[in-house]
Amino acid sequence: MNAGNPNRRDGTPVRAIAFYLPQFHRIPENDRWWGEGFTEWTNVRRAKPLFPGHEQPRVPGPLGYYDLTDPRVAEAQAALARSHGVHGFCYYFYWFNGKRLLERPLEEMVARGTPDFPFCVCWANENWTRRWDGLDSDVLMEQRYDLDDSVHLFDEFLRLFRDPRYIRVGGRPLLLVYKTTLIPSLRETVDRWRRRAAAAGVGDPYLVSCETGGHEDALAAGFDALVEFPPHRHRAIWLNGVVAGLDPAFEGVLTSYRSQVIQSLRRSVGGERLMRCVFPSWDNTARQPTRGTVFVGSSPELFGYWAEAMIRDTLARFDGEDRLLFVNAWNEWGEGCCLEPDRRYGTQYLDALRAALERGAGPADALCAMPRWTTSGVAPPASVVAGI
């Protein structure tokens, strides 16, 4: 890593990795907890607009309301991602003391050996609660921790590391953890994982902790790097009072996508081992209709500008295969946060990412001025305040 050095010492490009949600197929647990036939599409379909111009419900584009147990979907997603510069997917991995959930898309992809598209995993180590119902204290699947269980979990990762498609950094398998702050005995957990990997001969794991709230002490515990996870850490610009026609029942937050971009650009990272992350848009009112958060004013142009700026930052601060940019996310439809084409924008966000990857490799002073709210001819919502 070349933290803090503005001079690029090699020609290694930035690899863009998109987080990947596997909750687009039926499982017995979701049938029991949420109703027969529930998938993430259930929430997406029933979303309603909260103000004039609010882009709800989000309707998928050519891939449609897919089922991730259909291998043709995985092939189509990989082809689409590859053609737009996405290097690979980071699958969320759900483990509850030996119990897996939503594992089929990942496990079937590994078993088939197709598509030939890079992947890694992020251990999503949170309790499952009835958060969508507003009942955060109602735990559906509890995440418990002990050192012996952490070894059993890591054996699952070892199996994936052996796949030739698994993403590596300098020969080391890349492993993300969503909330390291929840893991007791984190230092000893890391030590056990590294010893296990050495014994298995798969390479020392490249451990990355997601910035998802709380004090980040993962580096002191032996992690190799942190990665941003926006919109975590966003300082909201409260727009509820200035967006005309807002549903009076809405108790959530309308905030500014542009302010998110500005906060990211102004963040002082210096020599930190911090990887950057961007998101194309955010609106989780499909999951939480009256209590969600909506980032107003996102557009492919502004997303592309942000991505290019973070690519340039990554090139300046990192060398070689450490040059990773994460995108939240490939297919978080329930959070209005997806690179996948929808009916309104088509591939515009993917096109913007591909262009940003191409431009980002250019001269260091070539970044253009930040665009205003434009979407290649698509009119902005009438209630969007100019300049936010």
C-alpha cells in the first residue's frame, strides 16, 4: 500500500466490487416470518411514493423480478456487470452458529463453477430482527459469538477461498466483516483465523472491516484495512420541510445526495488504510414506508462524478491490488440502492461507473466540476430543491 503518496507508482487499475444481496428467492424462514412467498421483491413491489416525483416503486429493467436460484440470472448479472467495468461481487454471508440463511445463490454458483466472474464474501454478522415492522427488539435469528464457533465459520470461508474465482489482494483472499465492533475477543478471533488459513495453505486472508458505526478498532485487532459503508456516517441535511407535498404520515428523513458526495470529498483520510465506497442512490422506504431515509437529488451524472473522485483518491493512496473501490450495491432494491438497471434509468448508473473508471485513470487534474441534478434528459422531480 502507498498510503498518502500522491504519485502513482504502478499502472494497476482500480477494481470496482459491488455488494450483492442474495435475498431474491424463497426460503422457509422468510415464509414463516413474513408470509408465504416472501422475497425482497415483496417489499419493492408494494412501495408507494411519498411526495410528487418520488421514484417509488422502483421497477426493475430487463432482468425483471428475478429468482436467484435460476442460473440464467447469475449469468445475465455477471455479463452486465463485466461489460460495465464491475470487477466482481461481494456476497453477503449469513451465519448463525452453524445455521446458514440465503446461501443458495452463492453455494450453487460455487458448485456450478459458473458464471466465470470474481467474487468474495462479507460476513453480515448482525441479529435478524423484525426491523421492517419497527420491532427491532424482536429477534428472529440471534448472532452469538464464541471462539470455537468462529473457527467453524472460518472453515466455511476456507472452502470458498479455494475457488479460482475468489478475489485476492496480492495473493491473499479478501474477506469483509460487516460489524467487527460486535465481535468480542476480536484480536484472538483474527489470530485463530490466520492460523487456520496458514494450516490450510490458502494464503493469509486480507481482512477488511466495514465502517458501519461505533468505534472502529479493527486495525488494532489485526485487520488489514477498513472500508467506508455509506450512507453510514452521513450527516443528514434535513429536507422534510422544503420538499413540497410530503406525506404527513412520513416520520423518516429526506436528505441530500449532493451533501453526501460533498461530505465524502471533504473527508480527510490522509494515510489511513481506508478504502472508499460509493452508492448510486438510497431510498429504503420500500422496507420502512413511514420511517425510512430518502436521499433526494441523486443522478447518474452525480454518481459518476463521485465515483471518479474516489477512483482518483484510491489511485493516489494505494498501490497494486490494494486499489479497490466498493459500491453499495449491485442489487439492494429494497433500499433503492442498486446498479442494476431499472425501468426509469436503464443502464445509466452502470454507464456512469464504467465512464468513471475510464476517466479516473487519466490526468490527475482532469476531474470536471460537480454536475447539477441532471439525468440525461430525464426531468428531475418537481419537488427537488435546486442545488441540493
